[in-house]
Amino acid sequence: MVKKKISMTIDEEIFNSFKNFCKNNGMKISTKVELLMKETVKNTSLKEFIV
């Protein structure tokens, strides 16, 4: 799988909270963001067929 570098602008307070969450749960920020994106796309695709 090819990985893509991206740049985002995120509220500092939210980022710091998320960073601490990832650190406390032993995960990388990029891995967790990728999983959240994957789930969002998956759930959105399913909703199109349900509605």
C-alpha cells in the first residue's frame, strides 16, 4: 500500500487531546486517523444503500 503525506489545520486544543489519547492508548496519530477515515468511508457507503 502506498502511503500519502498530508497537511491539515486542526484546532490546537483538539489536536493535543487527541495526541494524548493516542499516546495513552499506545497508538500512532496517523494510524488512528487512517482508521477513523476508513470507518467513515465504510459507514457512509453503507448509508447510501440503506436510505
